Amino acid sequence: MKFLKKISALSVTLSLLGISFLSTAKPAQAAYLYWGSTAVRTASTRTCFNFAYDTMRNLNFQNIRRSQNEVAGSSGRTYAAITCVATNPRATAMVMVVGDDGEETARVRDELSNKIARITNID
């Protein structure tokens, strides 16, 4: 009988601790990641990266940074990265966007993809 009382007391204690923890826990933050690919109007990945930079600049992205592998920046509550892949006959831009608002994140991805796909290199 003493054993059952100890188990009951332990169960009640653990239940109260669980309730206490849940009442102080913060709600989880969801993040949305949308990505897509689009052919660009060049065969050169280097030119594709230039297109990516121009696209972000023309769409007023902030904190744009270029590296050997990507062009990245932020717009509103989203962060975007564009990388370029050598494909034949034209290079492919991979557009990845993450944010906490699904609709905004998808809209930014579509805006970047559509804009970079329309850029034409004039020699």
C-alpha cells in the first residue's frame, strides 16, 4: 500500500511539473522555406550571379552579399539566397526564400524567380 501511495504522489508531482512547464513555454515559431528553379538567359553561371545581384538590388533587398556560391539578402521578414547552376543550354538560378509568413515567403520567391528569368544580357 505504501508503494502505491509513493507512485501516486510521484505521478501527481510529475503532472504538476508538466503543467507548470507548459504554462511557461513559449509558442513555437514556424518558418517557411520555399524554393524554385528557373532558367536564365545566359549559359554563364558568372553572368547568372550578376543577374541575381541585379534582381535583388532592383527589388530593394537589404544587406545583399555576394559570395562564390550565392547572392543573398533580406526583404521585409524574409531572407533569400540565389545560387546558379551550370545547365545546358542555359544556366539555372535556384531561388530559396525563408520567412515566418508563408504567403510573403512564397510571394518573394515568385517575385525573384520571375524577375531573374526576364533579365537579358546586353553585350
